[in-house]
Amino acid sequence: MTDSAADGRLGKGRAFRSWPPRLRASSNPPGRPADGQDDQDEASGFSGLDSLRDSRPAGQPTAEEESQNQDGPDCGPGEGGSDSSPAEGGPDSGLGEGGSDSGRESGGPQLALYAVNKVYPGHPPLRVLQNVDVEIGPGEFVAVVGPSGSGKTTMLSIMGTLDQPTSGQVWIEGIEATAAGERERARLRGDAIGFVFQQFFLLPALTALDNVATGMLYQGFGRAERRRRAHAALDRVGLAARAGHRPGELSGGEQQRVAIARAIAGEPRVLFADEPTGALDQASGHMVVDYLRSISGAGTTVVVITHDQTLAARFDRTITILDGAITSDTGGPARRRSPVAP
């Protein structure tokens, strides 16, 4: 597939002048079939959330169905049937080190919101976000903090393309997501974005390894490659020795680390986490933040939603939101840039 063909599929939005779209056919990570071989993988990289699972192409099996197929669950190397995926001996792209450069050389923001508003109809209308402007660069470690009802989770949903703003623009890696169709947004989620939530969304009948591997079912990886990446991701969060344990045999902190491993196994360039420590004790919560920081240090942009000011203080940048508006940003005011056609 030529670059122009790839841009036609994913580039409905206009690119920044010095920041061309990054999702091209050549950016497939090792182990993923090239475009055209598996063009049905348009769901997001997180299989446990209904809003993401809804973007699965019609007729595609669920994670539970896939894990119970004739080859058996993704239990580990050497288990189950044959695998037609590419050999595992290829180059290792390195979890969190980013298969593509995602605009790093050009200096453009990895994601940006411009004049974003979210209003729900009613009498009177409910204004959840008000004229939000923010730019976040590659590899930043950012906390979005605010009380319940401040609009921070809505902001995350819009940044992650799970929801659309009423007005304004959302840009991710040079693509105007607000101008793209749902199929393009689903492909963008699967290629570039990972999600972690307060609820772990782990399948209780599957091992930690299987839960991580099933998160990549719709990203185009073969079964052997899913297992390899799942092992590597669990090792990164310190759970390699617990790979064979089911969720009921893990502590809350360990379950959240499995959820983080699932989110990073597909090597997203942007990781969103919504209250990832909300259900954990303080010690486990700090450990989770430490792992998120290490992921950011490897080059992944990490944006965490929290109501905990003490926790937010551990991040490199803090964006405070109140009543749907950004009231402070330790990274400075958004460098307002008008997206223009090349």
C-alpha cells in the first residue's frame, strides 16, 4: 500500500504543516500482518470495555470465544495448536519504545484539543467541557486532576476518541480525529492508544497471561506474537512469575498491573488511565504510579485522570479541571496553533 493510500484511509483530517500523519502501512510493528492481510482488525486495543468492543467488525468473535477456540487460550509458549503468524525470531521492537517516531523529530504535540466543548441536551443543557485547549507532547507524564463531576473523565474519553465533542477539534499524531469516521477512529485507537481503568475488566476464568494476550485479539497479531508480547508486558510490570495465576488469585494491585500490562502489550504510543489507583490501598497505588512513570520514561505518552491531589503531585505535569474548564496547567498555557492544510 502506498503512503497516499494509507493517508486516504486514515487521513480524513488535515495534518499540521510540519507534522504529517504517522499511521502509514510501513508503521506496522513486528508480528503484525501488513495492511491488506488483515484489514478487519478495526476494534480498539482494549477488549474488556463495552464502548471499545462495540467497534469490533460484525461477525468477529469475542475475546471469550477466541480464548475457547480449538487452539485453546493463549496460555503460554508451546501450548495449544499451530500458529500461522510470522516467526518470532524477527526483530524485537521493544515494549514502550515506540514502533514509529510519532512526530518526535518534528516537535509537534502527540495529542491536542482545540476549543473543545461537550454539551448534553436538556433544559437547561448540561455543559460538561467548556472551551478546552491543551497540547501534550510525546513521552509526557501528565495528571489531569479535579473533583468528581469536573469533566475530567469526559475529557479523557474525548482525547481517546471514545466520545466525540459537541464542537472543537481533537488531533492525535497529526490526524484530526474529529473529522475522521468511526472506522478510522477505531483503527487509530487500536494502533496508537492504550487504556487502563479503575475497574480491572479481567476475565476471571483466564490467567494473567491470557488476559493480557486477549487484549491484542483485534490488533492483527498472530497467537504466538500475542503470547510473546503478553510475557514481555507482564515482565515489565513485575508479574512474570504470576503469569499463570487467575485474577482471583491476585491482589488488587497485581490485578491493576495486569490491566496495565494488557494496555501496553500492543505498544501504544499514548496510554490513558482513568483513576487507576482509585480501588487500591496507598502502597499499591504508589507502585502503580511508579510503573506508569517507567512506561513514560520509555517514550510512551501517559495521561492519568485522578481526583487525588497528592497523587497528581508525583507527575511531571498537572492539568487541573473544574466545572468543565481548565483552571491551571503546570506545563503552561496551551500553545494555541491553528491546524492548517499542507
